[in-house]
Amino acid sequence: MRPLRFLTATLACTALTALATGCGSHTAASAKVGGTPAAPSTAPTSQLTGLTAQQISDKAENALKHASSLTITLESKGNGKTSGTMRMDRVGHCDNRLSMGAQGSFHMIKSDGQVLMQPDQAMITAMGVPAAARKRLAGKWLNLTSSADMKDLAKFCDLNAFLKEVATDDNENDIAKSGTATMGGVPTVVLKGRDTDGSLMYLYVAATGTPYPLKIARPTGKDAGTALFSRYDDPVTVQAPPKDQIIGVSQLTS
């Protein structure tokens, strides 16, 4: 279930980890996002009828890779209780708002080729910004565009890079059909598989129209949570801040 494997690994690698040490590879240890599967509904009649679980997973992966934009709503009860919304398109726009509980929250945007992040005070402290520079950053936007140290974090704002990884993650797990469910009036086919640590994970695939993945779920464990996928191909509009509200990473250490 490659889209399930990759997306959970990517989203579980929190921004704080990226800021501190870099996200590293998508290993089994980091593949930890999920939630509770919905109750089964009446089985839908769709293009997915008669397909194997692997074939449905492949269709969902292909649909995801060809999306021009999407929105991901994340809630993870582990790894700092990360939650928030990520909106990205293929033409260089993103608008992400993520919170990591006591570690703080941040707003990240991408527009006109620039990746900017506005952290709150708790996040500034958690980032390890020197005390002398904290006031300088408070309320401002940090330009991550040309920072090698921040490149992993900037990937959270690049849909092309995000989806490219789906095609290169070849770690397959045994998957099976797990009934059907309805999400917001949309019938879905539910697939289940296990992470390499044995934890159950679920993928909900739209059973009518384009077979987009609509939900990834990990129902139990310290990393339980959900990732919801919506607003496929909708425009992503970003309002860039004034230039005098933007500072470079180098200004945090100077």
C-alpha cells in the first residue's frame, strides 16, 4: 500500500524534527499516522467493484499522483499531537497551518517561489532560536527558500516533491479489502494493511468518480490519528506578507 506507507511517513515526520535534525528517510519507525475506520455502509457499485485490494490501492496511488492540488487535514495523537491543514498545488502555491501541542504551531506558505514560515512563540523556543534573535523573529516570517538546513521542512510546501516520493516508495505490505464506508456522502472502499511494526492501518478510496484516497487511518497505539484528503484540484490562493515582515535564516544567528 505505497500511498499509505509514504504519506503516513511524511506527515509523521514533524516540523520540529525537521528543524532540529532533518527528516531522514521514510523508514518503518516513522510511518505512524492513523485513526478509527468508519462503520461499514452498503457496498457501492463502482469502477472498483471486482478489483483486488492491490489493484484498488494502485488506482488510488495513480489518482493521487495526478492531482493538481489537494488539502490534507491531519490529526495525530502521538509525536507531539500534531494537527493541522496542508493545502498544496503543482504550480508553486501552498498554505499550511500545523500545531504540535506544547511545542507550538506555525503557518507556512509558498508563493512566487518563496517558502515562508511564521512560527508562534512556543515554536520559536522549541526551534532553539538563540534568545537574542527570538524578538527579531516574533511575528515575522522566516524565509526557508535557500536554506540547506531547512530543505526537508520546505518539502512540506511542495506538492510535486511530495507526490514524487509516492512513486519511489516501493515498500509493499499485504493489504486486503475491509468493507465499505461513506465519508461526507461519498461511498468508499476500505483497504487495510499492517505497518512493519504490525499496527493496523486503513486506506479509504473513493468508490465513485476518480478513485482518490480520502482518508488514511491508524486506529490504535501511541501514534493513532487520521489524515483526511479533500479539495482535489481546487485552486490554492496564497496571500504573501509584506517584504519588511520577512527575515532570512542567517539573521537568527547573526
